Amino acid sequence: MKTDTHTPEHIFRAQQRLLVPLFQRPYVWNKELQWEPMWRDLTRVLKRYLAQPEVEHQPHFLGAVVVQQVQSPIGEIQQRTIIDGQQRLTTLQLMFDAIHAQLESVGAKRPAGRIKKLIENDEDSCNKPEDKFKVWPTNKDRDAFNEVMGKEFIAAYDQLVNKNHRLVLAHRYFSGQCKEWLLEQGEDQCIKRGEALEKSVRELIQIVVIDLAPQENAQEIFETLNARGAVLTAADLIKNFIFQSR
């Protein structure tokens, strides 16, 4: 078991797939409790960065996830199973994809290209169409995820088959918030603000990642974190990590 803190740049830049296993519940996050707070946290990070872009900023802690390595055949993309944190990782992918589309729409090509590397694996690394996705949800969510994430342009959300699915609604929410933020100070500021947004989501968000080896008992760890006794909070994980690092 390895525990470390990572930015989305470190988590998603690698050519890998993070798979949600069948025993995980479907996507359940919503606007009021999760999407809005996540966006507010990001805009606070952006405000600090834009005020002092030359200063080194402390990343905003976004929580913890548990993943387990999967032994893959040589030549295939490395895979990990998401044991805990699939809601958070899935939401990040939806948000990044929405940001990527909006950056493209305002002509911020370079930051859009850097974001794209966090949401899609390289084509020459993929054996199947779905291999391009960094996160692959459980069966009940795959149609909606594939539909909204597979678009090469800003989705006409009302025309999607899964327009009322939570995954699509999340993508739509972040797309709207991103567009509004990019245009807040006029079109002439879009590129500058797009570059700040791209840097912030790649480098100024931080997640604790607990990485299990293939032979470790993932179900036991999942039950311990979610069912037995007091729930292990994000603060507990950070504290434990700090003590273990000494």
C-alpha cells in the first residue's frame, strides 16, 4: 500500500484507466451538495492565483481516493480499480471535459490541449474505443458517460438521449459555470483567464491517493473505510500520511 498526495496532473496524465467495479454504486453526486461546492472551491483558487500569478500557491485539498493496481498484459494500458472515491474522480473528469470544450470555444488552444491530456489516453495506446477514457464508470452509467464525454464539441445537452442523467447534468453544470467565468471580464480576457483556469485545475488541486498492490484485500479496506466504526475522514488520511512521512 502506498499513500501520497497528487495533483490531477499526476493522477490523470499517465496513460491509464481507472475502472469503477460492479460493487460500487452508480453516480449520485448532485449540484447542491457537491458540484456547486467544488466549483466554488475552484474559483477561490483561481482568485488567489490571478491576484498573484508569480507566487507559489498551496494546492486546495479535494479529498482522498483508494485505487488498486490491476495486472495488465504487456502492451495494454495500465489499469487500476477505484475502491473508494469514484464519485470524486468521475466528477473531475466531467468538469475537465466541460472546461476543455469551453477553452476550445474561446480559442484557448494551448490550455485546451493540456487539459485534453488529462481526459483522454493517446489513440495509439488504445485497443478499444472506450480505452481513451481515463475513468470508466460502472455499467449503469456507461451509456450516459460515453455519450456526453464522447462529444468533440460543446454538447447540445437537450438533444442527448441521456439528457436527464446525473452525469450529463454535471457536465452541463460545469460547462455553464466555465463559460460564465471565462467571459466574466470580456472576450479580450478569455485567453488569459483560460490559461489560469487550466493551470489551476491541473496543478492547484490536491488529492490523497491510497494505491493498493494487486494482492491486497480491496474489499476489506473498502468496508473498513465505509462501514466499520467511525468513517475515516479526509483530515484523518492527511494526518496519517504526515505522520507516516516522518
